[in-house]
Amino acid sequence: MSEGRAAPLEELRSWPEELCRRELPSVLPRLLSMYQHSDDWIEHIQILKVIVEMFLPHVNHLTLEETFFSQVLPKTVKLFDDMMYELTSQARGLSSHNLEIQTTLRNILQTMVQLLAALTGCVQHVCATQDSIILENIHSLPSSILHVIKSTFVHCKDSESVYSGHLHLVSDLLQALFKEAYCLQKQLMELLDMVCMDPLIDENDDILNMVIVIHSLLDICSVISSMDHAFHANTWKFIIKQSLKHQSVIKNQLKHKDIIASLCEDILFSFHSCLQLAEQMTQSESQDNADYKLFQKTLKLCRFFANSLLHYTKEFLPLLSDSCCALHHLYLQTHSKFPPSLYAARISKAQQEEIAGTFLVTLDPLISQLLTFPPFMQVVLDSKLELPPDLQLPQCLLLVVVMDKLPSQPEDVQALWCTENQLSEATARISLFRAVFCSFEQCAGELSLPVYLRGVKSQGQVEVAVTLYQHVCVHLCAFIASFHPSLFPELDVALLNAVLSANMITSLLAMDAWCFLSRYGTAELCAHHVAIVAQLIKSCPGECYQLTNLSILLRRLFFFMAPSQQVEFVQKFSPKAAENLPLWQCISLQALPAELRKQAGHDITRVGTARCQEWLSSSRTWRELESLNTLLSALLALCHSAREALDIPQQTAIMDMGSQLWAFLHTNLVTGQPYGQQTLSLLLPLLGFFVQTLDPHLVSQVVTLQTSLLKLEPPDHVCLAVLDFVSSLGKFFIPQAFQDKLLPSLSSIFALLLADRNWIVEQHSLEAFTQFAEGTNQEEIVPQCLRSEDTRNKVVSFLEKEPQPSHSANITFAWCSRVYLMCHDPWQTGFVDETAVARVERVKQEKGIFRGHLAKVAVEAAKWSSLQPDAKRARQEFPLEEEFRSALQAASGALEAVESLLQKAPAPDWLPLKMAMLQERIDELRRRVL
């Protein structure tokens, strides 16, 4: 600064207050002119300090903007930006050896500190001279100061990289710079808190300026979030306060999406920091009080941000339609990092309780607020919602929370959530019921592990953890019991669709919910549901998993019917009519009263055996074999559930009918025809019920047929039927004349099936062998079945209840195994030495693989969604196609048998003549075909 200018400035500093006030009109313009034309940073600061300290107090507050701020602040901001640019440019050359650059940088920083102090003086003056402030009178001040503050904080935040490892050479001045910016912002917020706005004015500059101020502070929040938690929280508190204070005039101009997004981002950041601290303390088992205090401080910050979000959402909810995705994502993200999620941080139970009770509890009222907001419902129930594996469980838990809250809402709100909307592809949504089942289906890993959640605390009982399945099932049933009756049609559709699902666990959940509905509702409702399911079963075109699921549901629902309703069902779907037997193969007669059970059993036996005899006396076509299987299935169900209701003549009739069927069952027929395989699978367990009274010749034929079948690797259900029969032979006394033939065959059957690599067959083989070994008096056969060391070890482990290591290379198949075993014993997972951590990591990997597998299944299911056959292959075009195939296969088998005999012995004299006659018939048939 030149000495000519410095002297007048120093002189002005000594002027008394009265002289400054009197000379203001003449001196202030000269000082402002000097400020505008000065090129020296130091001189700028000196002039600014003189104006602020000596003359600003005497400027009329109504003319501050015009007289001072509009002329000084643009130049001040440019000056600050120039210094910041020079500082950043020179910082790259900073080192302890380059004293010149070090001095230059320190001088710039000191000048910037003085500039911020001068701006603080401006703000303090405005605050001190006015009780309320009209933003229009100072509109240059907030924006200029916020620009300077943000630049300062950004520079301080990036200082590690800016100063390239030499930060210690200027750290003291950077701290001073940050402190001065902190004070400046604090003073500015005090000033802004004094701003008054006319609520009757919708559009003016004040509204725009206030909106700019709020969003500028929002930008500053993103900068300081990791620098000073308390300062960060206070800035947010001010943003929320000002937004609510001026809500009536600025609500339509605020960028609510940006505010909500920033709040959600800060919540997640502080929550992750909290989890990291908790995880570090858990891993180190540290009792350090300082670590715990930091954890508590961070947790309180989480709660503060969540409460701020809750408050803001409550006040501006109608304007938050484009923020619902962020709010939905916030809920999912927080719960994905917290137990029981597979992807949760590993923290102690005490810290879990503290986090849940301090922070997560605040998200519950947030969902209550959003429950009545259609855009949020649209996001949660979006038909195209695709979530990564870590967010699938949180989505399921969110839907459960919604179910818990909906009953207290009006009918229209419940209807909004529980009805589907397919008006347009862009806005298509599914119902809450369907969403629950879809989301539940995607939690395969959590179900198979299984994960545990806090149970519902009952009065006088200790709270017990429950599996995810139990959690969803209980809350779904509670919702069914309390939602508005007008929504039952939506529930019926969702339950039926879920029962028909290809996913076993989803279908089981729907059945459990349906059974609850039947028990909770009236007897008439239960009877109505049973009748509907019965009609669906009768209308199924053929064997499919949907028919299996409906059959299980009918069996379960039948137990809940009132006796009078059961009588009506027996009358409506009488077992005396053969067309109703597909229903009675699904029903356990144990559900019926004794007299009705005896009557139904008699009718099923009479119709079943009579129709079987008709089939045995007919042409025995494959088409008729399908109906025969229905008869056998109904008889088998009768024997399973109510054998005691059958008298001796009825049991004899069933046994005689079964014996006669064996004449038709030969190896080629069974292995080549699905209906024949099904017949065998039904007939074997049926004969097993009467094994103690079977003729030894018949038993020998059956065992011989089984031995031949197993060598041809039949389908799994045939293997299971074989096991069912041979397990019952432990009760059968084998005459001495048949032992040499039967015992080697039995040992061969058990040895083959115990070595099977299919986990279902293996499990049933172990159970069947154990049952046979415990009952048989032919003890010498047991060691013959266990010649393989691997088989011996497997049986010993089974008897000692030890889980077996999985030998399946297919990870998806291993998962299916665990789901099955989970239904019986969740501890039998097949991984003996696996730690809890390793188990979770494995399930996470399997979940990803299984997700891809399901996607492929969905694509295939879409191709084969219709149960109707392709028109090009309709049966009408070839009404006897199956019969032709069967006849040709039988003829081919006969020729192979003749060929085999010729290899063992010379041909009889009559054989050439018979073969010539056959050749003539074949030629005649060929001419007819061509």
C-alpha cells in the first residue's frame, strides 16, 4: 500500500464517532472509490476494515444495500476468489526448504482471515441495528458471504491433497481460517433468523433470496459433514427451522427433493460411521470409554438427522412425491446393514439394542406418515421393483410394518395398498398381499439359514426370537384378522396365486395363512373355500405342481370344517362317483367323524376296486391307465388315513386287486411309460400295507421287478416307491424256500439306493433301511447291504443323528436340500464344521446364484405359462397315438426277447413259419400306413 493512502486511512481510524457520522456523505464515496480501484490485497482489507468499523454504523439500514453492500461485496468476493486461486496454485510448491513460497502462502492465509473478520463485522452490524430484517434490504450480503464460507470450507476439507504432505507448515493459519468462517456462518445464521417475510406475498425477490440461502447452506452441509459433526448438525437445524418458519411463502420454490436426498445421505453416512465404531469395539472387545462416547455421540447424531427428516416430511409431505424413492431407499439401506440382515455389521447385542432403541425407532413414525401418501405406496408396490440381494429382506420387513399399521387407517387407505393398479405400464403396482409373497420368496437365503427376529412379547411370557417365516406368517395372519372386510376378494386372489406358486416356501406360507383364515372365519367361509379348492382340483387338466399344492391345501382345510359341513361335502362330492375320486385321493379320512369315515372308506373301496377290475378286464390302453392311477391314489390315501375303517373283506378286495395288476406290469412297460411308472409308484406302497398277508410268490415277483428296474435308473419317485415297499418287508416272514432268491435281491436294492447321489433318495434310503433292519428277523441280510465302507459310515452317522457333509457340487441344489431339511430340523444343514460367519457368507453367495437361477426359471415359465397343449400337437389329430407307441414298444420288446432266446438255444421247428406269418402281417400294416 502506498504511504499516501496509508496515512489518510490511519487518520480516519482516529476520528471520533460524531465526526464519522457528520463526514459520512463525503468520506464514504471516496473510500468506496479507493476500494474499487485498488489492486493491492492488503490495501483492500484495510479500506474494508475502516468502512466497516468507522462508517458502516452510521449508514441508514434502509439504504445499506444500495449504499454499501451492492458496491463492496462483488469486489470482495472477487478478491477472495483471487486469493483462493493464488493460494491453491502456489500450494503445490510448498516445502520446508522453500521459505519464499511458505511466506507467501502464510501471508495470503492471514489476509483471508482478516477478510472474513471484516465480513463478520458487517453481519454483526446489521444484527445490532435492527430487530427484524427485510431480506431485500441486504440481499447481496447472504449470497456473497455464503459463497466465501463454502470456498473456505472446501479448501480446508481438501487441504491434505492441496498442500501435498506439507500441511503442518500452514496448519495453524488454516485452523484460524476455518474458525473465522465458522464464526461468520454462525453470525449469518443469527442474522437470517431475524428475517421477516410477508406471508401474503407469493412472488417477490425475498422469496427467491431465501430459497437461494437455504440451498446454499445445503451445499455447505455436504462439505462440512465429515469435518465438524456439531457444526454440521447446527447447520441442518437452521435449514429445517427456516424452511418451516417461511413455509407458507417458500414451500413451492424449495427443491424438496434435494433437501430430502441430502438428509437421507447424511443419515446413512452417520449410521454407517456408528456401525463401524460398534464393529470395531466388538472385534477388539475394547472397553475404552472414549470409543464408547464417540459411538454414543455418533448415534445421537443419527437420531437428530432422523428426527429432522421426520419433522420436514411431516410439514411438506404433499410436495414430496419425487422424494419417495429416496425415503424408501433410506429405510431399506439402514435395515440392510443391521441384524438380522445377512449383510449386517457384526456388533454386540447390547449395541444392537442401543442402536435400535435410539435411532431405528425413529423410522417407524416416518413410515406411519408416509402410509397415507399415494406416491410412496406406488414406489413400495411398484410392479417393476428389482432390488439387489441385500435389500430384499428389508423390503420384506417394510411390508410387514405396513401390514401392522394399515388396520388403524381408514378404509380408503387400506384399499389403496391392497388393490392392484394396471392402468398403465409406467404406474403399474401390485397389491400389498402379492408384494408380501413376492418379497418373501426372494428371501431364500434368510429362510434357509434361518435368520431370527425379535418375537412379539406376550403378557407374562419371555420374549422369544422367531424365524423370518414365523415373523411374516404371524403378522400376515394378524393383518388378515384386522383389515377391512371389503378387501377379502383381493386377499383371496393373492392367496390362491401364492398357493399355485412354484416356490415351495411361498406356497406353504399362503397355505398357513389360508388355514388361519378358515379357522378365524365362519364355518360357512371354510366350507366355501373347501368347495372352491375342490372344484379347482377337479378342473386341473393333468399332473402339475399347482395340482400338488392345491391337494395339500384341500387336505389341510378339510380338518377345519364343521361336521355338518363335512356331511354336505360328502354329499356334494360323493366318493361313490368315480369322477370325485381325484378329490378323495387328497383328503385324510381322519378329519371325518367315525361313522362318516367308515361310510366314505367303504364307498372309496367299492368304487376303486370295481373300476380296477373293469380296467383289468378291458383292452388296458394307456389312456385308461391314467384313470387307473387316480383310483389307486384314492385307495392309497384311504389306507394311509383310515385303514382301521376297512373291514376284512374290503382289505382283501384291495389286496386281490393289487395282486392282479402285476400281470400287466413288466419292466419295459414301466421304464418306457410315465403312466406305468406312476402306477407302480402307487401300487408298491399300497401292497406294503398288506405285506404280512401277501403271497410269497407275489413278494418274490415284486422284488425281482424292483431289482430289474433299479438297474435301468428309473425316476426318483419310482425309487421312493421301491423304498416304501422294501422297508415294509421287515415285517414279512420270508419262507425258507424263498430266502435264497429274496435276500440277495433285497441286499442289492438297499445297497444301490443307499449309494444314490440324490439327497432325497439317500435320506429315504437311510430311513427305509433303518425301519427294515429294526423289524426283520433275517439279521444276516443287514451286513450284506453295507459292504461299502462309505455306506456303513453313512448309516452309522444317520443312526447317531450326525449331519452328513453335502456331496452335491450344485450349490443351488444344496440350498434346496437345506430348505427341505429346515422344515424338519433347521440344524441339519449338511455342513458339520462350518462357523456361523462362514455359513452366512456361503448363504449370501448361494442367494446370488439362486437369484440367477430363478430368473431363468421365470423366463422358461413365461414360455410355458399355458397348461393347454400346443395346437400343432393336439390329441385330436392323433387320438390313439399313445396306444400306437405302446403297441410298437411291446412288439419290439417281444422281438428282443426272441433274439435273446436264440442266443441261448436252437430254434424250434415251428418258429420259421410263425416268423414268416409275422412278416406278412408287418408288410400288410406298412401298406396300410403308406
